[in-house]
Amino acid sequence: MKAKVYITPKAGILDPQGLTIERSLPALGFEGVTNVRVGKYIELDLPDGDAAGEAVDKMCHKLLANPIIEDFEFELVPE
């Protein structure tokens, strides 16, 4: 089983990378783009089982994400 984890800064948390991209896009001809947020994407291979979702949630809370300043979501994909 594969887990796909998406981590982004929480709303209201400064995102300097997103702000830099947002400010640079008009110079490249992309007008009107707002609220750019830069995050992380992580893929994990896991053993199949009913506890996979719970395990990924715990991984995110303990290591992969900082729950104080980041939101995360994940999806489990059978292989």
C-alpha cells in the first residue's frame, strides 16, 4: 500500500516561499494568481492492513508534519 501525504502551512502562518512565488508570477506573465502556498509531498510504502491509516496519521503528528504550524492530509492507495 502507498500513502501520499500532503503538508501545507496552516492558514495565517507566514509562507515566505509562497509569497516569493506569488510576487514573481506577474513578471512571467501570470496575472491574478493569489494565495500561493508551498508545502511538502511525501510518499511512503506501507504493509497492507487495516491500521495503515492510523499509522500514517501518527507518523504525521510525530515526525512528518509540525501540527502547530502545518496542516496535513493523506490518501492511501492500494498497489
